[in-house]
Amino acid sequence: MYLLFLPVLIYFVIFHYWPMYGLQIAFKEYSAIRGIGGSPWTGWTHFERFYQSSQFWIIIKNTVLINVYELLVAFPIPILFALLLNQIGNERFKKTVQTITYAPHFISIVVVVGMLHIFLSPRTGMLNHLLVLFGAEPVFFMGSEGWFKSIFVFSGVWQNMGWSSIVYVAALSGVNPDMHEAAVMDGASKLQRIMRIDLPSIQPIIVILLIMNIGSFMSVGFEKIYLMQNALNLDASEVIQTYVYKTGLLGAQFSYSTAIGLVNAVINFMLLAAVNQVAKKYKQTSLW
């Protein structure tokens, strides 16, 4: 058993724990010539610089708003979808629906963003053609700050809803059918059976996944946001991950970007510990 566990342990040590040695450059003025050990210490300079930056509140606001939006919309929809899917009696139709909803998950993010540009184009986009048909003016959705967060979240729902529901569907398949039969005999409606039998059955899984989602609250999908960004929507789309990429890799400010990444990681860890403690306090399932 320990031998089977060894490859996983080696993976985490090499790719997750050993790189933490480099976090010290957040407190140094890193120089590639001098290396990590030879670079001079600067203390909290880079953290203060980030806090005093004109971009600080814009980046934090966008990161928090997008994550709250996703938590309120993208997290519960797969649960609702799984509960509804579980009520379908026709197995062939059920499998067809599952296949159709799983498929978008395997589409590349680059392709998804390309599809968004095509469908939402102000000149050739399908949605704008419908707006013009009903007498409205075309809208440049991809260049609008007001539409950016909704497009990001709901396109993610379309792509990942089916795939994210798999774990809930699997849990619902383990519910004892005798409970539903007894509820039907007692005159319970479908909604009552969902609320009193199905939902409590998957509640532990919901709590665990919620804790894990909160644990990555400040981490937004970098690739998709970066591909959706342009000069017109930048004030609504610049988040911590894209800012770190631009300052760290493109701007070669390695110490500064490491400091920002460290702040992000610490906030995520504190949120994870806090939510886990709350779940534990109310006698729900917790990570530890």
C-alpha cells in the first residue's frame, strides 16, 4: 500500500513542496545572475508596492466579483441539473442528455473563446442578428465591461455544467429506491422527494466541493480570462492571475509577481481553513 502511495508522494514533493523554496524571492530583489540565495533581501517592499499600486483595488474587486458570481451561479447549477436528471425515467433519453451536456467540457478553452467572438460579434454574430431583427442596436459584447463577467460565467456554465454534475449523479444513484417508494406511498410529490430524500443524500458531497471551491476563491481561470481580455474591457477583466502573468513573465518583475502570488495563496488558505471550520462546527462533512 505504501509503495502504491509513493509515486503520488514524490509528485507532490517535487512539483508542490520543493518549489515553495522559491517563495523567498517575494522578500528579495531577485537577480538571475546572483540566484535565489545571493539576491539581496528587501523585506515587505514588494507587498507594499502592490498595496499602493493604482491597480490594486481594481484587480481585487474584479477577482472577488467574478468568483462570487461563479459561486452563486456556476456552483449550484450542476446540483440542480443532477437532481432534475435523476428524475428522468427513460434511460435512453437520460444517457443522451448526459452525453450532450458532457461534450462541451472537452472543447479547448481557445476554441470556446473563439466561438464567443463569432457568436457575439457586433456585425456577424448570431445574437446581434436577433437584436437587429427585433429593432435593437447591435452590442459589442466582448468589448463591454458590463457584459464581461456574465459572458465569462455563463459560458463556463455551458461548458462545465454536465461534467461537474457527474459526482452528484453518481451519489444520487446510490440512494435506496425503497425510500422513494415509501415516500410515494405516503403521498409525497416529486419536489418533496427531491427536497427530503435526494438533496440530503448528496449534502456531504456538496459541502466538500463547496469548501474546495472556497479554497480556490481568489484563483480565477487564467487562460480564458486572458483570451477574452481586450483594451475595452480591461477594467472589468484584469484579475490577479493575469496581472501576475503580465508583471512576472512579460515584465520580468519576478519578485514583485511572486509577492502577489503569495498574497493570493495565503488568502485562499485562510478562506479554506475558515469555511472548513464553519462546516465542522455545524457538524457537516469537512476536509479535516
